Amino acid sequence: MKDLVESGGAGLRSEMRSTVASSKDGRGGESSVDGIEVESPGVSFSGPLGSPLDGRGGRRSPARFSLPASPASSFGKVKSDKEAEEEDETYVEITLDVRDDEVAFHSLKAAATGGGDVEADPEVAALAKELERRAGLGKSMIRTASYKFKQVSQELRRLASFTRRQGPGKLDRNKTAAAHALRGLKFISKAEGAAGWTAVEKRFQELSVDGMLHRSRFGQCIGMKDSKEFAGELFDALTRRRHIIGDKITKSELKEFWDQISDQSFDSRLQTFFDMVDKNADGRITEEEVKEIILLSASANNLSKLQEQAEEYAALIMEELDPDNLGYIEIYNLEMLLIQGPTYSAQIGTTNSRNLSQMLSQKLRPTREPNPLVRWYREVRYFLEDHWKRVWVVALWLCACAGLFCWKFVQYRRRAVYDVMGYCVCVAKGGAETLKFNMALILLPVCRNAITWLRAHTLLGKALPFDDNLNFHKVIAAGVAVGVCLHAISHLTCDFPRMLHATNQEYQPMRPFFGDSQPGDYWWFVKGTEGWTGVVMVVLMAIAFTLATPWFRRNRLRLPFPFNRLTGFNAFWYSHHLFVVVYVLLIVHGTFLYLTKEWYKKTTWMYLAIPVILYGSERLIRALRSSVRPVKILKVAVYPGNVLTLQMSKPQGFKYRSGQYIFVNCAAVSPFQWHPFSITSAPQDNYISVHIRTIGDWTRQLKAVFSEVCQPPASGQSGLLRSDYDRNNSLIFPKVLIDGPYGAPAQEYKKYDVVLLVGLGIGATPFISIVKDIVNNMKRLEPEESDDDGSFSSETGEGGGGGGGSRHAGTTLSSSWSSSFKTRRAYFYWVTREQGSFEWFRGVMNEVAETDKKGVIELHNFCTSVYEEGDARSALIVMLQSLNHAKNGLDIVSGTRVKSHFARPNWRNVFKRIALNHRDQRIGVFYCGAPALTKELRQLSTDFSRRTSTKFDFHKENF
């Protein structure tokens, strides 16, 4: 029986009332359920389904139905009225799933009335099974209330004629209202039950002393070594329940503890959690005890801000659960609060049940192809489809290098010098030719102004992977290293030794190149211009290449003083400028050649001329542009997590796009260093802002310089330190220069109807500008669209999703600007480790939540320091979050109007939902953050593009 009832009003109250009139002849009376009249023959039911939190979400609520004695038993014996009255009433418990706008049948069980466990009637069990089966199959179908309750009355009429039960069975709480809340009280997340006890028993042997386990080691023993305080309180609760005195337990007592905390029943978990809060074991929880458990949960989840407001939140819980001002709450109040706690699955957006059902049933992981040739062909085809831009560019580069090498190799194979030096000279000259080519080419990917212009004003971006300019720069650097090795090793280990050991007759053809006297040792080659320039170049290149590796540049190596100065960005930056000397020496080296005397055959300067001029012009433009575009510091703020915010005036004529970045220079730190940072302000703002994470030498010094002119914030202001520009203020800010803007992958977001933005920590900076820009553009688009256009609807999944699709196809905008802006739906996922990080963009989050009335942008904040939703250590945080957001509209973790989630997102489910909501569309996936997540997101984009009708284009910001 599909018992899904549509309320048809503002919402169905979570309370069921009934009036029953029964008669001896078996004729039934009337039952009223929230104004819906149903006929129920001889059946009464009772029990409030309401809670203090009515109207804030769905819950499952049990109601008991009294089954009076049947006029005739199954044996045909008619009982008297007196006998019927003396019989104990029999109850069955029907659980309904009450939501905002519907009621769904969940289960039917015989309920206990104090008589103990008895065997349930087979007919009741069969009915309950049939009801649950039909309810499960019909969750997605909504029928009218009158029809549904008519079905209920028909089934209950059959129950009224059943034989007398011997006694009620025990209600399975895991399948009632508690099932929804059960996932929020897991004390053991990885190892449960008998399987986990083996590991616990092993740790007991290691940690116990004289067969006794101390309280301080209890957390480590049960697998909560990262939450020792929480484990200590759990230990105290379990010992109080068993009246154990002392802070040590035996192995048998530990086994009892383990059985309780790994118990899967809701009542057991709820009682354990209640005992943790109830410190004096009187069965009542006071406000002070609530405050203590809030402090404990906040400490276990590294939520420092929550600890500061523990008293305020404790008062909120008491106000909600103790409306009569009794001064305490009991276990049933805690149950109500837990049941109302939302889960992430209920908050993931506006996806309807039809899409969720398809999402859960969809199998996106393909089966392995048994034929290796077919499998290999598919892998190659998919690879080319995903990376064809990179493939053709790298293939062209390899062909050019191979062609130059072969050309020079064959050329020297035909010269007389080959008779003395053999193939060694051919290899050396081939390597030199590729080296000259790559030394010229390596400058082009770092000509940022040229790339930005080409990206914005030409169609070359359709064929060239501009996003991979730095990756291509590194690939060419590897080609340079190969060319240096071929050239230097061939000369030093092969050419020169053969020359030194050549006979007079063999040396005769070499006299025009090396002189009449045959060289006698290696020093002759080294002391010449050709020799020392080559050696110095190799040494300088080796230094620059080494310090540019991630181990040195990212401070992954811990070197002793004073060698620790070789790590970090400063060492990389300064060592890279050694290439100025390298290029000068390369031209000199290419001019003084042993085997080439004609000037027009000395091609080194020909290779380098145009790239060097282009790169030199870039640096000159940067110097001039930054000097003629002064900026004024408007605001400085230092936020938790070592983040410095600079808000600067926008220079006249300075235009940029969301997602782009600028270079920042501060002479007070270093007059030479320029560092790139994403712009966090929107193009429509009258200022430019950047958020800088202090993780390197230069950024730490920059923060220290600006901290000197900052003060603690006034009341109502964010940040640890801040300073705002004031004409009357005598503070003098350090001088800052900016250069840019420069193109980045994120600026391409406007090409997509739907975008998925993923930022890790400070990697959210380019997407903050995009989110603000989308809201501003939506405001500009509103007057151009008709009132009946549904393109901004936040309802997804209906007709292809809420991000565009066919509804946008017929929209004709009146300007070229509006037609170039295609984005109609954005999903922003920000994952950060620290609670204080949410202060960086609190204002932006609140602004988006308040102004985005049409639900264009879906914001998801994830705090990974909090244990996942379902862990008992975060259970109270989830409850409190739901209460505070419902009452005050603010999230207790982020302090914004955007509700936070805990732990890390399930990225596969994120992609599933977007693919189902936006079928036959192309989604732009933009990621900025640590490299660890890059592979997973790129793979998911590839998998879902191949297996669904939705195509995901992955873009990685250089972080």
C-alpha cells in the first residue's frame, strides 16, 4: 500500500488526532486526521506525532492503534462484553513518514504494552510486509489524501476482525522515526561489532598494565586516539552506568563497553549519548551540562568560535527543548532534537525524488572489456578525445626537435670531421641544434601579456591549450636538459678524447678548425671561449633547474642552516634570473665555434632574436605599466589561517575579467619580486582586492609589514587585525604596485551554461570573483528577460535541469554582452580545514545568499576539521546547527547564511547529481587547490562525460 498523502495546504502538522465511535455490532465510527475524514470501523488510534520543531523538516512518527476484541473469534466462540473488557487491549504501531507536504507509510508493527515479548501474529506480519513493500515501490507517486486514508481504513478494518493476539511484539526502533537519526550517532565509524573487537582486544594487550586499561588510553584502544577528551567523557558515561569506581577497567568490562558503543540499535546509542551529557546520572540534563557537552564537541572538532559561544548555544537548546522553563530536559527531548537534525542527503539541493532514484540506480562504472585490443583502442581513443590539444602541440614540438636533430646529424655525417670524431660529433651537434631551438621556444609560454591578448581576442584558444602554458614551459625545460646532456657529454667523453688521441695524419683535416698544433690536454678546450662559456652555462642551468623543482620551491626539503635558504620561492625566483647570464653566454658560445667559421652559419642568434625581444618587451611593459598605474591601499585585514587581504583602488582604465590574476610588488619587502594572486573582487566593483595566504618567505614578510599598521577590529568588524583608509588618518601604508591583469583558465567560465567551481582553502579566491560576477550579471540580465521566462528557476531536474537547456535556446538577448554571458547555473564547493577560513569571504557569502533570490548559485561550504555527519563526535554540532539556522538564519560554523557541511564531499555523488540535473549539456569544471584532488576530479569529469549525456570540461588553475 503506497501511503503517500499530499496535504494540499501550507504543510501537514506533525500531529494526528482521532475520534472513534465503536459499537457492539461492529459498525465503525469516524476518524479525523488533520481535518481529513476517514472511516475506521471499530478502530481507535492515539498518540501525538508533533514535536517542538514542527514545520522544520520531516520526521517519522509512530501512532498506536487500539484493536478491540473481535465479536467472534477464529473458533466461532462469542465473548461477552464483560470478558472483552477484562481482556488487555492490543496495540499495533503504525509509523508514518511526515514531511513538509506529504505523509508516507513506513511500517506497521505490533507494539509492546508492558507484557513482554511475544510472537507476532503471522497475518499482521504479512500485512506489514505488504504495506512496506508497496510503500517502497510507490514513494515517487503522490495520491490524494482521501484515497490514501481510504486504503488505510480498509486495511485497519481487516485488522479489527483478526483473532486475539497473545501479546504485542517489540517495536524495531531502527525502522521507525529513529532510523533517520540513527546515522547521526555512530561512536565507532570504522570497526564495529565482533569484527572490530579483534583489533580492540589486540590494542588492549599492548596498552594495558597488569590487565587494567587506564582512562587516558581508552580512546586509543577503541580507535579514538584523535579525540582523547571525547573518549574520556565516553569512558566516564559508561562507568557511571555500571557503577564502576576508579579510572581503570578490565578486559571483560572493556568488552561490555565495546558491545554498547558498537550496538546498532537507536535506543542504545541514544542512551549512551544521553549518559555522556548527564554528568550526575539523575536522568535530567541541565543547561550547564549542555554547555559542557557543547564545549567538548567543539574541542573534538577544532571549532574555536563555537567554544566562545557555548553559553549562548546552550541557552538556545534549553529554550527550544524546555519551553516550560523546568530547568532541565530529558531523554525524549534529546531524541526529538536528534530526529530533527538534517542530514547532508536532505540538503544537497532541489533535486527531486525521481532524479535521486535514478542517481542511486545508475551504474557509471563500466565493466572491464575482456579483449585487450578493444580495451587498448578505447583507452587511446578516449585519451585523444580528452587531450587532443596537448597531443598535437607536443607531437609538433617533438617532430620539430627530431627534425632539427636529424638534419644536423646528417650534415656532420658528411663532413671530414666525422672521420676523426665519428658519430660523437654528429650527436653533439644534433643536441646543440635542439638546444638552441628550445632555448628560444621556452620564453614564449611565459609571455603572459601576449597569451592574455591571444586568449581574449583570437580563436586560437580553440586549438591551443593556453591553460597549460606553464606545463609546456616545464616540458620544454626537460628538452633543454636533454639537449645539454647530449651536447656536453658527447663532447667531453667522446669528441675531445678522440681528438687528443688522433694521429698526425688523422689530425690533418682538423688544422683549419683547431690550429696547426694538435691540442695536448683537456685544459686546451676548457680555457678557450667555447669551453669556459659552455661550462659556466651548464653550472648555472643546473642550479636554476634544481632550485625550480617542487622539493626546493615548495619547501618540501628540510635543510640545516644555512642551506635552508636554498629552499622556498625566493631561491627559485632569484636563481631563475641566472638565465639572463645564460642567454648572454649562449650567444657568445654560439659565436665562437670550433667547426663553423662563416657568420651566416652561426644560427644561435637567429633562434633567439624574436623570443628574447618579445620577452624583453613584456618585462619592459610590466615595469612601465606598474609605475604609471599607482594604486592606493583602501583596506588591510588579517584573517585567521594566516590570510592577508589587500583592497586597493582601481587604476583608471584598468579592466579585468573574473578569474584573472595580477602580480603584486611591495618595495618594503623586495623591490624586485613580483608575485601572482587571483583577483577576488568582481569587475563591476570600484576597487581591486586580493587574498594572500602566508605560506612562503615573501608572503610572511608582507604580512609582517602590513600588520604594523593594523589594529584590532572594532565591534562588528571581521578579521584579527585591520586598518581602513581614512583621509584624517596619519597611518602610512607600504607602497604597493600591481601589474596585470593576466589570463587564467577560470575566466572561461562564461562559455558554459552550467559551471562547477571547486576551491580548496585559499584556492577559492578566483571563484569568489566569479560568484560575485554571476550575481551582478544576473541583475543586469533581469530587465532583458520576460516575466514568464523560467531560465533562472532553481528547480532542477524538470525538463533538463535548472541550469539552462532548451528553455534558454529561444532566449534572444538585445546586446552582444548579454549573448556572450551564457552562465545560468553555478555550483560552488569550498572545502577548507579551519573554521576561521570562513571569515575570509563571509561578506560575499551573505551577499550571494541575500541577493540570489532565484537560486542561480548553489553554495556548499565544507569544514573538514569536523567529523563527518553521522559521527557521534559531531552529532550535537549537527543538532545545534539545525536549530540555530532555523531560528536565526545563520550557520554556527561559518557564521554566514550558507549552511556548512562536514568532512569531505563525495565527489562522485556531486557529479552524479549534476549530470542528472543537466542532461545533454556541457558543464565547465574549474578547480583551484592542492594537486592531490586534481587527478580525482579530472577522472570523474572523464568518466561522466563518457558514460552520460552530460559533458564535463575540466580546467585546472595553476596553484
